[in-house]
Amino acid sequence: MLLENGETITALRELTPTQIELGVEKICYSFSCFGLKEEMISLLMGQENIRPMKAIKRLIETRLKIKISNEKMGELSKIYAENLSPNLQLTLEITAKIDWHAGEFSDWNSCYWGSRRMAREILLENGGKAIKIFSQQGNSRCWAYPIGESSWILFNMYSSNHLRLEDVARILTQHYYKKGIRLGYTEVKFSVKNDAENLLHINNNSGILISNDPELLAENEIIIDPTFYCSECGEKIDWSSYGYTQYEVFCEECKESPYYCERCGTRLRETEVHWGNDYPYCEECFDDLFTSCDRCGEVVRRDEATYIEEYDKILCTFCLENYYTWCGKCERYIINNDIIYIDGEGDYICEECYSKYTKDCSKCGARFYEENLDEEGICWYCRKAGKRNG
Ligand SMILES: [Zn+2]
Ligand SMILES: [Zn+2]
Ligand SMILES: [Zn+2]
Ligand SMILES: [Zn+2]
Ligand SMILES: [Zn+2]
């Protein structure tokens, strides 16, 4: 009903809010309430043949049913003469999308773009909206936080043209009055329950409440309890105990154990952590970097593991060194069961290579690589010993 998405409101800006007591309802004491201003402007601008101030006087007196002195009339005509410039036109746009860049609405130094970026999410998740204000003199913006059905708190105004939250409240009040919704506005203290760090970063801890509820308007302190969910486990945040980074809020439990992938830096829930060499990794990085040994099951870095095609096995260094042997002849790893000791050489070799490349020394009977035996099949030791003896 109020502040619909995409709603645009045009209004004339009042340079000097005319807080002249006219006996109108206290909260809506602005002179331009109840649509009077537009009528006055048309009177002042349009009809030269009448005396405008006289017509305005009559308008006020009939509409608001009050008597106005000539002195007060003079004051009013001066103020409104100053307010007739067409470049004082404002356009308000209500949106639930924060789709501008830092500074586009005079909000360069708003922490919502930096250290409290996450405040924008908290705001939007709770039905909050932005009010963008366009004018020829520059753009402004403020936030609006819903309090029940027809009540909103405006806060954190950033303006390049000295527009104030009160001006926005006044414009909204006028706008909805024309639609038959009677609202008041008032300044209130505004804060988040138990929020020590002021996560929403409410400037001056105050805002302007606009509401159709007289009881609410009589309050001078509004404490909100926004719903927001833990970035890690999805639990509702209890604002009495939470942790946060500039991008995320965590529940009490999760704030203590934040895991970040050692390689890509992604924040991980406890259940998403894959441990590799005592460091946490995300699934993707873990699969890229690690595998497990097919023999002992240990997690092992891929660049430290050995794949043996013949057995279709990935092996850790320990298992490779302890259960497999390198056959230097055919240059492959052989499972220890299938390896044979060549006593003459003090070396191991696979069965195939054993029968292919080794022979017993015809003298001492020890096993040698054939290439180490001479034409008579005698090993180097026997020959040396023979020479010495003979
Ligand atoms: Zn959590
Ligand atoms: Zn990763
Ligand atoms: Zn192993
Ligand atoms: Zn071999
Ligand atoms: Zn020999």
C-alpha cells in the first residue's frame, strides 16, 4: 500500500519548510500538506486577472477553516515566491533493488558500500527499500524500513542538495494524502535489538517514522529485530550473539569455526570441508589437488602419488616404496610378490626379465645379468678369482 516497488512520486521541493503554525494537525504542519501547495501554485502562476494572494487566503480559510492575518499572509507569499522555481522539482523512486554504484546518489561515503556492505542485504531481506531522489541539483537517497502495515522508518539520507529526511517524509505524506491515506511523521530513535556493532549503521541512531498509527507516532524509540540468516548454516541470527565480516553474518556457533578453502578462499560450512594435509579445501579444489592411495586409503596430493597403469592403482609414496619394486630392465613397478632377487647382483628384477636377461654363473652358480658374464658364462668374481689362482 505504501512505498510500492517502482512507485514514482514527483513533488516540488520547499526551500524553507514552512513551519508556520496554521493550527493544522501537529504532525502535518507543513504548509503544503493536504494538496494545498499545488493549488496555490496554479493560482500564483496562472491567473493574472485575480489577486493570487487573496485567492490563496480564501483557499486556506475555506479548506482549513482558519483565519489568517494579513501579516502571516505576507510571510507566506514570500516563502512561496521562493519556491516556485521549476528546477526545484523532485522525483522520488521507490525500489527494492540496490542497482546503482557507490556515489551515484551522493552516497560516496556510505559504509553500505564498504565495511557494512552486508547491511544492504539485511535491509532488503526484511522488506526494506531504497528511496532514490532525482533532482536537477543532484541525486539523493535514503533507506526505508517497514514497521508493520502502513508504517516505515526513513533513515540514512545521503543528499547532494541539503534535502533532509523530513523533506522526504513530508513529500510522502502529501502524496499519500492525495490517495486518501492520512499519515503523520515524526523523528524517532531507531536501533536494532541487541545490536552492539550497529550492523545496519543507522546514522545518529535516528530516523523519521511515517505512519497512519497515532500510537506508533507517539513512540519516541523504535527497536527493530530484523530477521537474517547465518551465511554458514542458514540458521536465523540471534542478534544478541553473532559474528560478522563485511559481507556476511554468522550465528554464534558458526562465527567460531570459519573454514576457508586453502586454495581458492571460498568460505566453507563445516560439512563442506574436505581435509587435505590438515588443511581445509572445497570439494572442487580438493578433487583437483588430492586423491587417495588405493592400497592404504590415505589422502595424498596428486603430485606426490604414483599411478601404475598395469595394476590400475594410485599409490602413496609409502605404499609404493614398501610394496612395489622398480624393475630396472623393463622400467616399471612390480608388486613385490612377483619380484625375484638376483643374488649375484644384489638386485631385484621381475619374473619376465629374470628369465630373459639373467643366468647362473657356470662356476659359482650365482645369478647375474647375462651381460655381466663372459663368453664362457663366468662371472666377474669367478674370473678374477681364477686369474689369481691360476
Ligand atoms: Zn550458523
Ligand atoms: Zn577451493
Ligand atoms: Zn598407501
Ligand atoms: Zn622387468
Ligand atoms: Zn660366478
